[in-house]
Amino acid sequence: MAKIALIGAGSLVFGKTLMADMLATPALAGSEYRLMALTRTRLDKMHEFVKRMIQDNGVEASAVATTDRREALRGADYVIVMIQSGGVEEFRQDYEIPFKYGVDQCIGDTLGPGGVFRALRHIPALLDIARDMRELCPDALLLNYANPMAMCGWALGRVPGLRFVGLCHGVQTTMDLIASYVDVPKDQIDFLAAGINHMAWFLKLEHDGRDLYPVLKANFEKPGYYVNDKVRGEVLRHFGYFMTESSGHLSEYLPYFRKNRMALDLYCDEPAFGGETGAYYRYCAMLAEKFATTDPLSIESTELGPRSAEYCSRILEARETDRVFRLNGNIRNDRFISNLPEGCCVEVPIDVDRGGLHPLAVGALPPQCAALNMTNVLVQGLAVEAHFQEDPELVMQAVALDPLTAATLTLKEIRDMTAEMLQAEARWLPQFAGKTLRTVPTIYIPKDVQRREVPLDPALAIANRFGKLARM
């Protein structure tokens, strides 16, 4: 029977949801669940809840709890990762320090200063897990839920022989919305989605061979549709394709929507995850406080209902039964998307069966879609390289290339902000131990300073002269 290790099992949202899904899957009957977290506080509460779900529903399964990761991994068939290194306290730094400098984040876990620093905290932990897996369960499949998915997946893709897939619910939940926007049942829409996590594109939307994009585009010219998804609606109107991430998330990945008060009021005025400032941090802080003072799981129903939209249990079911399941997953780009860099992390359709993961080669994205993805991929690549080279300068440069940060701050402000974040989160950034960001002083120019005369090559001087004449 399957041996399933859940690393970070104290997660109130993912831990409960994924466990309920797996216990409701007949193909996983008899499985052994190994719940692992660094501390007992949440772990023991989750363990008790899982045992109650097993008992109350008469499920054939067993569950153990441990703070020893190697014990959880030994001989495992599947490793499900849902960690949050540094917890809510470091998440607070990811949000509050940039906000002090003027970078307004809604979610702060995928790109921007928050996403870069979350990646730098998570990558060492994920690589430690991968190292232990190579020793203790070399044939296991790693299913990663830890954000930022693309940066974490890029780093995991550099581990030789590691079998992994990054999982998100952006495609599934967006398809629910699209179905309502075009008035066609979700299960009757033939779609193709590909790109990068939180910025994948619906390249095809069809119903019985009929292209649904004309309907979708026409509806987004109507206020009643547009107001429901303003940021995604704007991207659709100007770039031609609908994206997989919510307006609140997407507003952070582009330079257009959160750079000043006017833009925020125009596009990000929806409460909570529609774009509200600090929405996800406040939500996580609320959950942490609730878990610290009460046990919300003690009043949760243990009844196993229909499985959620999460892919995890269906992947395990396909592996155990050999019934093919298609998902959209995040993997290393080995030319699955030809106009995004090899080795980066891409989100593409994947068929899974007993033989493993079988990604679909999508080919080239529309050029404008690939270009918009690249504004994020360049940040991701520098952040990953910063970890492997243990270079804080690359951290600053990754943050400086972030579209929202670049639209908001000067390079000096970005350097100061990055230095403050590196210092504040140093405990969780062992790769930069003993290293600091360079100080680049401000150059003050006296009013009476004269420009230096620089000799020019004669040909350049002539060209410069003609340039001046052309501008007259």
C-alpha cells in the first residue's frame, strides 16, 4: 500500500484539504500517511483530526506524526510538500518592509520582493528534502505546493534524477469562471493552457469545435463582466488571451496596476484577494492567531464529501490504478515551451499514469504572451541563481527587475529595501551567512559642476552632429 509523506502537514488549509481528498479516494485505501512538521503545535492537532476522519468514515488507513523529516521520508512512495519557511512572521517582513518603501503587494508570495524572499527561504528547505529523498526514497514522486512555484520548481529542476511536479489550482478555478463568462458548462469546454505558474495562458477555448474567445472578449467589453475581473480583463483586451491567475495576484506581476494610488483605485479596489493591499498576509495572520489560541479543527466536520479541485489525490490515483489523468503541472522546461528558456519552470498539460508523468510539448506561445512571461522569468532566474551563487547582489538585481518594483522605486531605494530585508530575514537565509549587500553611496552634484569633455572618434562626432541637426 502507498506510503505518503506530508512535509509541512501543519498547514491548516492544504493539510486538511489534501488529507480529506486522499482519504476519499478508494484507490488509496490502506495507505500509510506520515504527517511531518518542524514543531508539534499544529502537527498534533492535524494528526488528531486525521485520525478522527479515518475512524468516523471507516477508512482503511493509518496516520503517524513526526518532527523527524528523514523518518517521514524513509521508503515513501509520494512526498507532498506544503512548507512555509519562516512562517507568518517572515511573511510579515515580506509585506511590511516593501510597503514601507512604496511597493504595494496584495499576495506577495510569487513575484516581487515578497516572492523573491519567499523563494530564498524555501529553496534551501526544498533542496534538503530532495537530498534526503535521493537517499531514503529515490523512486518517490515529489508533489510541491510551496510557493513561489516557478522559482521553487526551477531550483528543483536542477536536482539530477528528481521526479517532481508543482501543483496549483489556478487552471481549475479559472475554468469555473470562464464557464460562467461564456455560459458553457465547464466539462464541455475543450481548453489548452500553458505558460508559467500564475501566468499561464488559455491558448484554446472551444465548445463542440466552436471558438469561445469571441464570446469571452465581447463580454469583457460589458461593465458587468469587466468589473468582476478587471486586471485579467485588461490583459485580455490588450494582449488577446485570458490568464490563469486572479486579478489580485496578477496585479502584482505587471507594472500597470499597483504602481500608484490612481492605478490601485482603478484596478485593485476589490476586497480580499481581488487586489486589496496585504490581503493574503492578513488572512494568514488571522489563521495563525486562530490556531495559536484555539483548535479550529476540533469543530470541523470529519465527513468526507466530494474531492476538492486539487490535483494531488487524482495524481496518486492515476499512479496506483494506471487510469490516465490529465492536469496542468509545473515542471522543468525541457523544450516543452520552445520560446521560454530551457531549464526554467513552466506550467503545461501533463498526463499521468502508472508509468509516471508525461508532459505535453506545447511549442511556442504567442509572442506577446511569451514576452509578458519573460518579464517574470528573468526575475525568477536571477533569484534562483542568487541562491546557488550565494550572492546578495543577485538578490537585489532580481528585485530590481521585478516589474512592479521597477515601476515604483529607484535603484537606490531598491538596494536599501533589499538590504533591510536581507538583514531582517537573515535567520532563514543561510546561503548568505556572513555576506552583505554592497553599499552604493549617493553622488551629490554641486550646482557649479561642469560636464567633462570626452574626446569622440571623428566618425562618432559627425554622427552626433547630424543627430543634433535632425532634432533641430
